[in-house]
Amino acid sequence: MDILLETSLMSSYLAFPREGHLEQALHIVGYLKSHKKMRLLFDSAYPKIKDTWFQEYDWFDFYRDAKEAIPPNMPEARGRDVNTTCFVDANHAGNVQNRKSQTGILIFVNKAPVHWYSKRQNTVEASTFGAEFCAMRCTVEMIEALRYKLRMFGVPIDGAAGVFCDNEAVYKNTFMPESTLKKKHHSIAYHRCREAVASKTIRIAKQGTERNLADLFTKVLTADRRSFLLDRFTY
């Protein structure tokens, strides 16, 4: 997981690699040789999440028919309820060649990381707001797919998935019903995310950049910063 971003960036040059790309690949191998082998921490304990971190509003006037997709033929739920949480981030215009942004997503079931994602966005976004909203839309789709799959496995889910992002504008525009969108270009992602909140599929909370675990998957970090984030879900 600690080289997910680097391998994602290098995969863009699989068709026409150059000598410099080989040098960077050797840097990755050198990093793996000089660092101890870490393991993912799959902790089944229920996470300590405070409800005060999230705010709830009445969405009936905006998305009155919004509801989460529940499998009609899902088996009987067994075992203890599980919680799903997610960290999402985007590095605006991180690619210096085409100025496309990098999306980073990390999803937990209870305290166990089960899905991590780092990929360059398909479009060039003119603002951080747009890049972060595209990442949020991608997060919503992944969470909906995961929750549907868990229910089909007979795993009971406790409440909405907690999503943590570090962008103030995306955070407020997603969870506040009275917010308005002035950019038509972002309208699909805007309504996609807000409808997920209205259906209680997700709930949004603001998380500072310094503690956003998805920051590991969006930009190349210093050694200290990388270790700080990895220590939160590895050992």
C-alpha cells in the first residue's frame, strides 16, 4: 500500500517507457529493500466514531425519493453489525504534463482497511473544488458497491458510511441542503453525492489534511509524513 501512488503514476508509461522511468522504478525497488516489511492491521473491533462529527438535515424537499439500494434477495443477516468509513482526497493538477488531478480513496470495514485506490482523473479540473468533488463522486460509487456486496454476504451494516474529506467547500456543499451550485460542469457529481447523503448511504465530516489517510495516495510525501500516515493502519 505504501507504494500504491508511485506504481499508479508509473503505470501511465507502460506502453512507451523511457530511461528515466527505469530509474524511478529502481528507486521504488530500493525503497522496498531498505524498509521493513509492514503488514496491514485487520482489526475487527468497532471504531470509535462520534456522532457529533456529523450533522444531519431534512432532505425531503430536495430528494424526497432518495433511498439506499437494498438487495431484494439478500440473505438473512448474521453476526455483529459492521461500520464502514472512508477517507478521500485529491491532488489538484498534480500531473505537470497535462494538469490532471490524482484521486486517493481508503475504505475501512470497522478498523480493517479493505479497499484502497489511487488513480489519475479523466478530466482536467480548473479548481480544487472540482477535483475534490470528482473524487467524492467516485467514493460514493465505491461505498455503494461495497455496502451492497456486504449485504449479499449476509453482513449487517450499522448506519450510514462515514466519509472524511479535507476540502471545506465540498464538505459544506455535500451535507447542507440549502447550498447552491453555480458551476454546471460539476452538477452530476454535486447531485450524486448529495443524493447519497439524503438516502443515508453516507454522511460527511471534515477531516484536516494532516490526518487524512487518503493523502498518502494523492501526492509524493516526505518520509516522516509517509510514516505518520502508515502507522495509522499498518504495523
